[in-house]
Amino acid sequence: MTRTLSGTRLRQLRHAAGYTVDQAAEKIGRSTHTIRSYESGRVSPPAHVLGEIAAVYDCQVSDFYAADGSQDADERLAAIKAAARNAPPLAPEDLGVIVSLLAAAVAP
């Protein structure tokens, strides 16, 4: 089974460690904006940063991952939006196909 980085798990583990976003950002050495981006799923932290976060939260890097299919719709949509920002421009005739695929991807 494939496992996917979960922004929700990052947030849950930060709360469990007793940190606010500001406190976590300071301890990890990243901005609050960056921590929020990780937790929302807009940005995936690099591997070395995951190790730093795990050390601060006193957990394992594997704790940040969820089994595929367990992401909520908001996380799936955030991942799709992040991928779309990095995608090349689309031909107009492909738009209908893309919209259909996105709708299917976020459907429960």
C-alpha cells in the first residue's frame, strides 16, 4: 500500500506536541507561512525538513504519512491545485477532460 504525506497529520502532530504554528516555525527554522503551507498540503516539505519536524515534534517521519485513500477532500484538492500550478499551459480542447478528471479525483 502506498502512503501519502498528510498535511492533516502534520497539523495533528504539531498540536499533540503542544506547539502553535509560530512556536513550531521558530523551532524548525521555517516561516509560519511555510508551516501552514505544509499543513494545508499546498507544499510538501523536503525530506531533510521532515526529519527536522519529526525531531521537534518527537515522532517518526512515518507518522506524517497516511495510507492512500485516507486523505480528506480538502487535502486531495490542495494536492491537485499544487500540481496544476506547476503544469504546462493546456490546450483549450483539453479543458473539459481535465475538469472531468479533477471532479473524479476529489469525489469521495
